[in-house]
Amino acid sequence: MVRILDKEFEPYISSEEIKKRINEMGSEISKAYQDKKPLLVSVLNGSFIFTADLIRTIDTPIEVTFIRVASYEALKSTGKVREILGLKENVFGRDILILEDIVDTGTTLEHLSEAFQDLGTKSIKVATLLHKPDAQEKASKPDFVGFEIPNKFVVGFGLDYEGMGRELKEIYQIS
Ligand code: IMP
């Protein structure tokens, strides 16, 4: 059990399980993008740890970049999204793989997919470590999913509660 600010969280997915599943995702992604040199777009802040671990399991050439968007405040999705910040690469005609820590309502993803489509990308796929299928209101299912989880708040492995808890090695679920 860990306490972050006013909330208690219990262990949910161990670091061994996460490692094993990320390895499998790396193989799936390597196979899907053989000889395509995709641009992996990691959505900060939450996906930085997932990104670092995932790309080291990929054995086909890729490029990686980092962007920011925000649609979340504390425990509940606000449904508001901001613009893509920090994209320097020319994405016209490129195969894009968006890397997310978690897909909840799908608002972030819907916005990003539309924005990338407008920029003339060749293809857009999504890899997410966690997916809350019960909460998904928008966008289609991500193409590569680490774990399907219930609609409960989680922290750790890059995910935060009010900015805290990102450093936890395992994923914890709210008690
Ligand atoms: P969406 O736009 O509702 O799909 O929310 C996506 C973003 O909300 C993620 O990139 C996270 O930053 C944040 N988020 C959603 N659920 C959780 C959670 O259970 N813990 C921590 N952050 C979350």
C-alpha cells in the first residue's frame, strides 16, 4: 500500500509483468513496422518511462519524438484538449505510432489523430500501455494495448496523481 497526498493505492501490476508485456508489444510493433521507419510520437509526461522501455525492445529502425498535450485534471478527465506542443519533425507521408501511457476517455487520442491526419501523415496507429475500455467515449480501440484495466485510477510507471507517483516501479490502483 502507498499513500500519495490524500489517497491510498495498492499494488496492481508488478514490474515483472510490465516488463514481459512490453517485450511482447515490442515484438508486435517490430513485426508491424518492418522496413517502414515509423516515427514514434511519445505523449509527455506520462509515457516517458513506457517509451524508454518499449523502444529498447524494438528491433527495426525507428525515430522517436516527444510532444505534449493535456486533457486531464486530477482524477477526472476534463474533456478539454490543447494543441500539440513541441512537434519539430515533418510528418507528411510518414507512418506515425503514437505512444500513450493510458487511454481513458479517448479524448486525447481523438484530438491527436485528427491533428496528425491534417498534417498529411501516411498512417496513424496507437500503442498504449494501459487501456480503460469502460471509459472510452471516443476514438477507436488502440492498435497495441499492454493491459486492459477497469475504470479505476492508477499511478506509477510514469503515471501520476497530482504530479506525484511517477517514479513508482509498479502500477498501483486506487484503494
Ligand atoms: P483521455 O484523454 O481521457 O483518454 O486521458 C488520457 C490522459 O489522462 C492520459 O494520458 C493520462 O495522462 C491521464 N489519465 C487517464 N487515466 C489516468 C489514471 O488512471 N491515472 C493517471 N492518469 C490518467
